[in-house]
Amino acid sequence: MTKVYVLHENDAWVEPLRQAFAALGTPHEEWFLDRGLLDLRRPPPGGVFYNRMSASSHTRGHTYAPEYAAAVIEMLERHGRTVVNGRRALQLELSKVAQYEALAAHGIPTPETIAVIGEENIPDAAERLGYPLILKHNRAGKGLGVRLVPGPAELGDALAALAASDDPHARPRDGIWLVQRYIRAPEPCIVRAEFVGGRFLYAVRVDTSAGFELCPADQCQAGPAAACPASAPGARFRVIEGFDHPLLPRMEAFLRANGIGVGAIEFVTDEHGRSFAYDVNTNTNYNPEAERAAGVSGMGAIARYLTALLQGERAPRAAA
């Protein structure tokens, strides 16, 4: 029997999808990609493969899970399997530099950014860009390491604290820092646009007054800080009724061009009405409280999308 295979490294984030598959009666199997064997001599099974690998896997002790997933995806694509969020999507998940270049290619504005290798070069990048600025990781996930820096004194404090820190996640996983122009919004909020099947599903208003770690998953709101530091209540997330934006068609084109079947794009709008995308998430999660209030289900939409792809896989075989 052909199935939907879910590639991931976080059980908690997959639980809502399991429930959605069960409601539809969709056969599925999970591949937990932390460590194991990948026998390149044998072809993979038939079916539809959905990649949910996260850039924040290293914060859960799964340091090389993205590399493992990349190897699996290479094998799947070489054998012609249907992969949702394949090789290119994973590349974008792991690099904001890659995201910004790809977004710019589709006419989607991003904040001015300087990539920095070596912490000693951060002050020079800050002087070139000017204050206030955002200091962040190129590869992190969950908004990990994002810091607002109002001026040189605060940057000095941040770098001193970094030098004294023994936190293994204080530095970017790939060694690349981003010094980014701070976009001042009229209100402390951003918008996260969700897409399923490459099409716009809904948008969420996210309150940033409590910080920039904006993972919407339920586990990230109630779990221990070590699991996901975002701890604001569900009211921090609100689905925007009847949302529309002139950048949505460009975002859909960007997703199609980069093979992202399921994902989210976060953007902020400044006081002049200009919007800037600053994060692409190909391992999207949803806030259940916000969805219940709006009567929508992101995981339900994903399950229906993957089930339709699976049915399309079966139909040609039945005809043959």
C-alpha cells in the first residue's frame, strides 16, 4: 500500500498532523530522521514524502538531522518520488541568506542585511548599516538569538554577554551572523502568511511585544524554555479575517519556483506602509487556540493536500 511518509525530528510538532490523517483515513508513516542507516543500494518505497525538517533541530539534540534529511531527499528525488518541500526547500529552511536572495529575485522586499563571519566583524557591519539594528543567526529556527540593538553601547553589551556565555545555542549553527536593518512598525506586531499546496491559506497577526521567538506551535507556548523559549499565551496569535496583501501573488510565485508546497512567510510593515519579508519557514506550525477562534485548520489543509497527492499517485498505477 502506498502511503504518505512524514520526514521529521520532533514528535510533538507532528501530533496535530497525525490527528488530521486519522480523520481522513490516510495511510501514513513517519521517518524520524535523527540517526540511523540509509542504504543507497535499495530504492525507497512508493508514495508521497513530506519533509518537515527544522532548522532548530540542533536545539533538541538532533544536531545532524538536517544533513540526514538532505541525504534522504537526494535518494528520494533521484528515484523520482513525489517530495513535498524537497531539496531546495530544505536549503532555504537552513539559510536566511538563501531566503533573502530568493525572495529578492521575485520582487519581495527584505530588510537591508549584512552577513558576518567572525564575531569580531559584527561592529564593523553595524557601523556600515547604522542603528537601530537586529542581530540574528543565519541558521537558527524559532527566532532563536534574535536581538534588537538600539545603539553601539547595547551592541558592546551584547557581544560581551556572548563572549561570557556557555550556552551551546548562543551562536549560529553555521557560524554566520546577520546584522539587519530594524524595521520600525507602527504597532509591535508582524504578519505570518501561511501557504498550503503553494496557495495562500490564511494570515496570522503575531504580537512581538514579548520578544522575537515566534514559534506558534502549542508546545512552544506551554513547554519548558529549553524546548522552545516562546512562552506568551495563545492570544499572542490571531488569524486575520479576510486578509489580503499585494505581495501575496509574488509570494505564491516564489514558493512555486522554489518547490515549497507547505510553508509560511513572515513580514513586517513599517510606518510608511512598506512591507519587508524577513523569514521563510518550510516547517510551518500553527497555533491551535488562534485556529479554533477562527474556525480554520492548517494541519487539516496539509493532510487534505497530501492525501490528494497520494490519490494522484495511485490513480496512474490503477489505470496501468
